[in-house]
Amino acid sequence: MRDVPYQRPAVLDAILADAARTGFAMSCEERTGSLLATLAASKPGGRFLELGTGVGAGAAWLTSGMGSMARLTTVEVDQEVQAVARRHLGGDPRIEFVHSDADAWLTAQEPGERYDLAYVDCRPGKYLRLPDLLALLRPGALYVVDDMLPQATWPEDHQPRVDGFLERLPEVPNWRATPMSWSSGLVVAARI
Ligand SMILES: C[S@@+](CC[C@H](N)C(=O)[O-])C[C@H]1O[C@@H](n2cnc3c(N)ncnc32)[C@H](O)[C@@H]1O
């Protein structure tokens, strides 16, 4: 079995070329991206959230699966990095780019279950403030994190953070999670 994606977003190569040029090495793996596109396609008209836009690879995958009525909010603290994503994906009216620390963004949110899928790719919403992120998800919404397996870009002290996160997952109330030792290491969970 060759588990390579059957389809790739047309814009992806240009995004990855800019990532290479600017030295950004944290874009999602293609298998993860393909899964994100599939999950996005399962929620026509859904509201999607990405914390940590990076240069836009994840957003390219998500939007490639999203229907025309679906919407993606993607939040990034580094304006320069997000500018690459805006350059490539800014013409897509389904995407709202937010330049903010995800921690501050979470604090600013009105209470309410409104997202159908969250792809959390930075510390807030994953290692920090998981309950605040989960409170924004509708019942049946999906939660996806990657990079659960060791990555070359990790700081030295990161492994215990990941280990603690994985250990706490079974105790999270109202969700059904599956850890996957596949691609960069994923957790896919559904809000109950
Ligand atoms: C792994 S990369 C994102 C890759 C992207 N999601 C993708 O799939 O291609 C993580 C990104 O999160 C951003 N980031 C780190 N801490 C953040 C924070 N507290 N709030 C928002 N973004 C943050 C980093 O600048 C970086 O661009």
C-alpha cells in the first residue's frame, strides 16, 4: 500500500517553494494534509479553525477539501510567516486570516460552540488551554493535532510536553480520541 495523497492542492508547490526559500520547516506532512482535506470534505458548509497558519500548507489542504460555503479561520502570531500564506491563499474568500497570538485569540472569543473542526498546530489549544479550545467545538466536531512523533524542529525540552499531553488525553471529558502513529504522529478526536 502506498499511502501517498491521491490529490494535492494546486497551490501547494508554490507555498512549499517559499517555505524552503525562507527556511520555514514546520509545514504539515502531505499525508496529514490529505487527511485534513478529507475531514474538511466531510463537513460541507462547516466552520474550520487552524491555530498556527505557518506559511499556509495546512490551510491549502483544508481549503482544498472544503465546500464553497465552508469557512476557515486561521490564526498565526508571526506576521512575516503568515504573509506567505496570505500571498498564496489571500484570494480565497472562505479564509479569514488572523494575526494574533492564539492564546490572546482564545481569550477574546465569545463563549459558544461554533467550530466543526479544529486543527491545532501551536501550543495554545493543545498543550495549553485545551478546555478553552474544546469549548468552541460543536458536538460532533473534530479536533486534529500532528507532530506527536519526534520532529527535527523540536526544542530539546519538548518531548515531556508531548508525553504529558498524550497521557492526559484519556481523561478529557466529552470526547473520543484516537492516537495515530502515522505521518508525523496524529491525534484525531471527536467532540461528544
Ligand atoms: C507547525 S507550524 C504551522 C504549520 C501549519 N499549520 C501547516 O500545517 O502547514 C506552527 C506555527 O504556529 C505559530 N505559532 C507558534 N506559537 C503560536 C501562538 N502562540 N499563537 C499563534 N501562532 C503560533 C508559529 O509561528 C508557526 O508558524
